[in-house]
Amino acid sequence: MRAFLTTCDKINAMNKSLNIVILAAGKGTRMHSNKPKVLHEIGGKTILGHVIACAKALNPQKIIVVIGFGGEIVREAFAQENIIWVNQVEQKGTGHAVQQAVPYLDDNANTLILLGDVPLVDVEACKKLIDQATSKLAILSFNKSDPTGYGRIVRGGLGNVIAIVEHKDANETQRNIIEVNTGIMAMPNVYLTKWLSRLSNNNAQSEYYLTDIVAFAVQDKIDVVAEITNDEYSVTGINSKTDLAQIERMHQTRVADKLLLQGVTLRDAARLDVRGNLTCGRDVEIDVNCVFEGDVTLDDFVKIAANCVIKNAHIKNSAQILSFTHIDNAQIGENSRIGPYARIRPGTTLAAETHVGNFVELKNAQVDTGSKINHLSYVGDATIGKNVNIGAGVITCNYDGANKFRTNIEDDVFVGSDTQLIAPVTIGKNATIAAGSTITKDAPADSLTFCRAKDQKSIANWKRPVKNKK
Ligand code: UD1
Ligand code: MG
């Protein structure tokens, strides 16, 4: 018990020293969208969701998010998170945004400022800033070959940082500086609150610039350090749909690189989209143009052919998913073969060695080992036993227009082609259903059941209709 308390005390002590402020009030005019900018997605997760994930990984005492445009929608999107939301009614600049958070800052803590539109911010780079923020102003900078639009890091004769000058306020010499401000910085709260109270909007954009605090630090003889990152990807902000598309690609390239490093075979690393978390075992192969959404696990030796969309699914050892298959909230058993052109919908569980073929739709179906549904079928709200063969065109009629009912098919059943099973209905073990039957009552085990038009007639020398001459 004593040891446990000690560990907790240590963690709490560490947490208490850090506040994180995320600036997310901007309108995002250049996105040309009704949706707040920070709710657009990278890799299936909102831009702000990425920033909040980074903040949480740093284990702060508080996360304060400054919102403005579309603030209510943003709050709702993160209703589950433990966040202090601060409203910036009018967006008067980044300094003004941080001023709104001042009432929530802890006196003896340090603050890390993150931008809500820089989604892929790197946890390790933030840690470096936080380590220095106990007594200094630490900023994250990078060298950008085209620095247009960014605040420039101005260094003095000894290489020390003396100011950040915004692009619109910079003179010709300053515009030639390629070291730019990422907007991410950390400092002790005692200094931050003092410097924020000194900001003015006497500049080219009539805004309260957060970046002016650098010059105040220099005046107050507080050290300013700029950590230069080489990882442009982690500090690029999103202002337009072009930026969104570029960051998405960069993100996908990194996801693909990680998978390749782990030993996953990607037929073309540039034609893979992971919009969530993809976990792969050994010797997994993924062909081109596949999209993985939510949480997807591919166990050892799984093969995914081209053009599949797989969402929240577990595909077990050695299963093969053939082209153009859609899987959504389902489990696929070992050595199964699904597709091409199969649609596996929510609630479906396939046991080992199952086969599902082209133009088959399964919904909330539990299919046991070795069963086959190979052609043109709809099987919904059904329990299917072991070694069942469902013929081409079989439909479980599970819906009467108001309610849904289940179909139970026991082990070793053979259902002939073009059969309709009107649920609720049970087909007993080892039963055979003749092709073309409409089954409305339970079918007994070990029997042949059929239900078709009684008489088969033939009309000799039948002439088919011919087209009328014009
Ligand atoms: C800012 C920096 C610039 C840096 C660049 C990096 C300032 C003055 N400039 O410029 O040095 O190179 O980021 O991308 O800080 N925001 C608010 N309220 C406001 C204004 C902005 O919450 O009143 C938020 C925005 O939603 C955004 C972030 O602050 O998430 C940055 O604002 P933005 O207007 O994009 O600043 P930049 O002009 O890009
Ligand atoms: Mg910006």
C-alpha cells in the first residue's frame, strides 16, 4: 500500500506542474466549409482529436481548449473528454485567445500552448519544450524553404532568439529568414500571465499576437530557447482543403511505412488508407486500394485482395478476403474465404473455414464452422450451424414490414437454390430443402422438404413472341 501511494504521489506531482492550452477558436475561412475547421478529419480522426490525444499523452493537470466559431458543435464532439472549454467570442488573435484561458491557469504550473489546427504534433517534441519551461520560454521552430505566412524567428548576434515577427509585419531582411515559428511553445505561468497583460494590437493585422511575448521575455532577461524540429509533417497547420489532403497523404504514408517495417506486405504503399487503427499479425498481405476504418485486426497470414473496405472487424488467421468485399462490425473466422463482392454487415460472426461468395449479404448472422453461402444470397438475423450449404439465391425473409424475425438452420443442412425462408423458421439438423421452395413452417431434421407449384406443364412447339415490324 505504501509503495502504491508513493507512485501515485509522484505521478500527481508531475501532472500538477503542467497546463495545456489548445487554441481552436479560428473560423477556418479558407476551408470553405460550414463545419468548424478542427472537426475535419485526418486518418479518420478529427484534427482537434489528434491534438487532444497528444495533450493527454503528456499527462497534464488541465487541458483548456479555446473555442469560438462553431464552439458548441466542437464541445459536443468531445463531450466524453475531461476538458475545460473557454469561449473566445471575438477572435482577436492568438494572444487574445490565450488571455481567455488565464483564469484557469494554475499559479505554480507551466503551460504548453498547442494549436488546434496542427494535428500531427509530436509528443516527444512537446516533452522537450516542457522540460525547459520550468524557467524559460521554449518555442518549437522549423526551417521552411518557403516561409511565406509564418512568423519568423529573429536571432541576435550570438544566435539567441530575440523576437518573432509575423510575416505581415516583417521587413525584407526578416522575410528572408527561413526559421519559422510553429506556434507551439511552453513557459512558466507566472511569466505568461504577466506577458499576456502587456500585449497590444498595434501591428499589421490589429491582432493581439501571442508571439510578442518573445520580445517581452528578452526585455525581462528570461532565456528564450528555440528547439528546431526537422519533422515538418508534425508541425504543419491545416488552413485549406489542400493542406488537409496533403497532411492526410503524409499521415497515410507514415502509417504504411510503419506497417511495412513490421513486415506487412503492401502491394503499393501509396494505395492504402487507414482511417483508425489497423493491427496486423505476421505475414499479412494487403493489395491495392483497401480502406480500413475504426479498429481492424488482421491476424497472421490474412490476405486482403484489392478494393476492400473493412471497418471495425477482426479477421482471424489465414482468412482470405477477396476483391470488392465490404466488412462492417463483424468477425471472420480462421481459414475463411470471403468475396469477391461480398457484404458482411454488423453483428455477423463467421466461424472457421466458412465460405461466403459473390453478391452475398450477411447481416447479424452467426455462421458456424465449415458452412458455405457462395452465391447471390441475403442471410439476415440468422443462426447457421456447422457444414451447412446455402444454395444460390437463397433469401431469409426476416422482416414483415414492422418486425424482424430469426431463421435457425441447424448443422449439415442443404438449402437448395432460390429458396425463401420466411422467418421465424427452423430447419432441423441434416434436412434438405428442395430448390425453389418457399418455406413458411419449420422443416424436420433428416428429411427432404419442398414447397413448389405442384404441376410442371409443357406446351409443345412453343413460339416465342417476335418484334412488331414498323
Ligand atoms: C500563427 C503564429 C505564427 C506561426 C503560425 C504557425 C501568431 C500571431 N502567429 O500564425 O507565428 O508561424 O501560427 O502556423 O501567433 N486562434 C484562436 N483565436 C484567435 C486567432 C487564432 O483561437 O483569435 C487559433 C486558430 O484557431 C488556430 C491557431 O490559433 O488554431 C493559429 O491561428 P492562425 O490564425 O492560424 O495563426 P497564423 O496566422 O497561422
Ligand atoms: Mg495558421
